[in-house]
Amino acid sequence: MIKKSSLKLCVALALCCSPGLVAPAFAGGDLPGTASTAVPQGQLGYVYVDPYNFSPLVAVIDLGGQKISNVSVTVKGKGKKGIDINYKVSDGQILTHNGIPVFGMYEDHLNVVEVKYKLGSKVQSETYKIRTSALPHIHIDGQDRTQYEYEPVVVKEGFEDRFYLVDGQVITPNIRDKWDWIPTQNIIDTQGEVRWHMRADVIYDRPGGSMSFKQTRDGKLIFGQGTMFDDHPGFLRPYYAKYDFLGKQSFRRELPKGYIGFSHEITEMPNGNLLIRVGKQDYLLPDGNYVDTIRDHVIEVNSNGDIVKEWDFNQILDPMRDSVLTSLDMGAVCLNVDMDQSGKTMTIEDLANEPYGDLAGVGTGRNWLHVNAVGYDADDDSIIISSRHQSAVIKIGRDDEVKWILGTPAGWQGELASKVLKPVNSKGKALKCDDAGCEGDFDWTWTQHTAWPVPERGTVTVFDNGDGRGLTQPPMQTMKYSRGVEYKINDKKMTVQQTWEYGKERGYEWYSPITSLTEWQEDHKTMFNASASVGLLEGDKAPEHYITEVNPDTNEVMVEFKIKALLKHEPGYRSTVVRPGEMFSQ
């Protein structure tokens, strides 16, 4: 049997024997990826497409034994209107990958990549041509499905260089207390072209769902993978991970022992620690019984994976508050999408008698809180959570003290009732409100998704999904709407002012019953919105995912995409802005 290292040597010798060809020397061990060129094209080594078996649209131009520095890369756009991707590569990243990282190629295309670098005392400029394969198909629900369709609707001047990570999912339909999906993560440019694709099998090595894909401060990618059967002996535990966009793994760690049920959120803190939304395994109830809790804990982990802090919301909040739960549409309770329950609600008795598990209900061990986002406020070392099933955004200190509650005052008792913020107008005058809403241009958020502080504006942004708005279901589904919304909170006066909203005017055509995101973008001074599950409950229609980036001063749409899924149970989760210029610069 010929060893791999010997086989590589044979290939090298064969290349050397061909007229005009020069082959680089190979070191022992396996070469990563697949060489897309027969010989080096410039003064460096081979080009390896997908060097970490992570994404078919990335590559490394091997150093070929050379020592280079001051590297910059341009991946040329396709056609006259194609979008170039430009970025610099630090010397450390060159050493890390033993070559030049190439990000942002087109699928099934002979890509043109220009590189500039210093070799010795000379600056070199070279052009590489790199062939990529087509993106993979997935066979599911009897269909051979391709990627989503990305339709640019609006792209204003100055926004052509935007790149969006689109987070999609194929949900297993009509399951009430288990959830599972195949992930689809692509980065698109403003022409609607896919410029990066993450292989599903990188993540999907266990049933469950992958969530919270976002770019970190050092330009890399974090996410987590839940598991479908947390209660089965020998199950594969949920994990959280960090990779770079080429696929080099920084870490991939299972949740600490005793924690289960990862979904929705990982947030990076300024010190590099991570806030992770989890459940607790074998939680002891006052009656002596044990249950697994559902989306009601947050843990902070450090760079070693050790837990620094736990927030147990069963102790901090009120797991028996049912004011919001009785108004929810049971057809779409976030992860548990059941078309047969569309438009139906549950009574207080129903909620109290639901079996334990991932079901909407009151009490520890049921889905009473459903935290779907965790933000961090460095000003006072506090977290801000979004609780879908309480229709509340809540700020909590490291000492577990609730600082404020943004949401309807209905059902809050005792000390928690005193933490509910009082709505005011722009002049600080109190607004007339009841449990269902307020006068004027103010509304609370209802079954919202994402709630993040914006330090540079002194505000909090929220995606207000709008199910159960006003603690009721409207006579017709088409009366529902979703909003991106921003609030300014005065911690001392315990007041809240609504400073911006978008989406109400678009009505049902932009309504997402679950998922979605609103996020301030400092570079363009815009509000980025992903209304990610439009039309989810519309019979056999596949849902749509809108990306809408607006100027908050005028609500002018600067960029909008309509993303078309192929299957009925295929909503988006979140999308987010990514910046190629930050991926390899540190």
C-alpha cells in the first residue's frame, strides 16, 4: 500500500518531469482542501479551495515556502456590475493559514483574485484564477432543493458594498415539543450573489438547530448548535463554536455539564466572554421533583469554557405570570411551528396543565419565558434579555436585581410591578396607557425578537414581531404587523420613550410571527431589519425573509432584499451585516 506522503511525492515528481512545470516541495502530512490549479500561478504555491472542508467558496494560496508580508486581496466581481471584495491580511493570518486567505468567490465560476504582497524588498502584484464548484443541493421533503432565491429590491448609492449573512433553517413540521432543522448559512452581496456558503454537515452532526451566527470583534464567526433529544440517554450535547470564515476552528465546546437546550443566542462581551442562553438539567422544584427547564437561564463563560456567572430567571422573575401566554397564536410558538394550531390560543387552565417540556405553559419546566436574545450593557455590567412569552424586554444586573421591565404592566406582581417603565413622549410627559397599549406614537413590543443596547445612541433596539399585540388575537390574521423599534430609557426616572419605528406602515406583507432582528449599523447610520418569517402560516406558501435597511431619520429604504424559500417549513432565523474587511486583519 502506498502511503499518502509517498503518493504526494510521486505527484510532485511527475509534475517536475513535465516541460515548463515547476512543482513545490511537499512536507509530510495531509494537505488540506483540493488543489484547484495544476501548478502554481505566481511566485507562491498551490491554490487550495475549501482548505478546511468548511465552505466551497473560500481558498488559500499556499506560501510555497516563501515569506511574505503587507498582503491585500481583491476578489473581482462577476460581470460589469459585479461587486469586488477588498481586504487586507495581517502577517499573523498569513502564518496561521500558511498562505493568503481568499474569501468571497462565486460558485461554479472561474474567479479572478488579485493579490498584492511584499516579498523581500519588492512589492509583488499577481492575478490568480480559481475555479469553484456549484453549491450543494439538499434532498428533503421529497425535493432536491437548491439555495434560496435572493432578489434585490432596493440598493441605494453608497450601499453597494454591503454583505449580509442570511441565516435560514428547514424546520421539521408539526412537532410540539421537539425541534430540528437543517441549517442554511450564506453570505450574499447586493447583486443577490452568494459569496460564501457554510457546509451544513459542519454543523449538523446531531439533530437540533443552529442559531446566533454573528461576526465577532476579531472578525470571526460564532454560533451554537442545540440538540433535539436532550432527555435521551447518551445524547450528543449542545455545543457552541467559533471559527474563522475560512473554516479554521478556534474552539468547539459542549455546554458545561448540567446545562441543556441551547438555542437563539450567543453574545460576545467586551472582555471576550460569552453570554449563552440555555436551560438547566434536573432542576429541583419546591415539591421535590426534578424537571429540565426551557429557555430560562443565561450563563457567562470565559475563554476556557468555565462558567463565570449564571442567571436563573425562575428565581429572578415570575414563572407563573400568564398574561401574555393566553393571547399567543399557538400555530407559531417560535421553534415549535404547528400549522394545525394556527390562530388558536390557550386558556389559563390549558397552560397550567400542559405536560412538562418544550411547550408554551406556566411554571418552571415549561416554555414560560422563552428568552430569544441577550444583550450586554457595559455601562453598568448588566444584561438585557428579550422574553417572547412575557412580551417583555428586561434589564438585570450581575446581582440578579431587575433594573427595569419594558412591556405591558399586565400581570406583574409585587416588586417586579414597580420595575415596569412608564411611557412618555419626547417632552417627557406621561402617556395615557392601559394593559393593551398607549395613546400617541408609542407601543410596547409583543412577542418580540432581539433586544440590544445601542451605547452610541443611548437606546435599545427591538424587533417587535407583534403576535398577541394588545393581549389579543385580531379578527383576521391580515391585521397583524411587525416593527423594528427603538426606545430611549431613563433609568433614574424609570421612563421610556419610543424614538423610532419601521414596519407598521407595511402591514401584513412584512409581518413575521417568529424569529427576526433589528440592529443599529454605526458605519452607515442605519437600522438593519430582518423580517425573517413572512407568510409562515399561509397554507402551502413558502415563507419569505425580508432584509430591510433604513435611514431612521426618514425611514427611507436604503437596501431591501426579498429572500424566497422553497419549502413550507423554511423560515429565516436572523440575518446580519458582515464585514469582509475585518475577517483577516487581526
